[in-house]
Amino acid sequence: MFNKYQSGTKPTEPVSEKEAAELKGLLTSFIDLTITDFKKNIFMTYKERTTGIGFHLSSINDAFECNNYHEGMHLGYMLSIRKFV
């Protein structure tokens, strides 16, 4: 599944309801765990890197900011596509 959705890929076929449910489950199942781990300061050591969209990640806070930007881009694309449908 990772190869199908990794960076640089694009849709090649419709997504089944089963696969969509699995993806939703994977995405939402880690929210509470991430919050708990963040409050426990689990993410104190962070391997720095620069993302493909130019964000320099040196902490978990940087990663959260980058993720919010990234997801905002997805939302913008979806809202734009909605106008054509």
C-alpha cells in the first residue's frame, strides 16, 4: 500500500470502499497515540531533514506544521476539483 500512495504517485485506478475504510482507519487510529506520546515528550530526538516541499524539519513541532500545510494543500485541491464535478 505504501508504494501505491508514496510521494510522486498519482491515481491509476478507483479506490474500493474497503481500501478507503482501511486508509481512514490507519490515518485516524494514530491520532490519540500521537497526542499521548507528544504529552509524554516521546519525540525529543528528531532526525533533521528537508522535505520535498522545502520544509526543514528539526523537531516534532516542525513536522506538525509541515503536515498541516501538506494537508491544507490536499484540501485546496479537493475543493478546486469539487467545482468541476
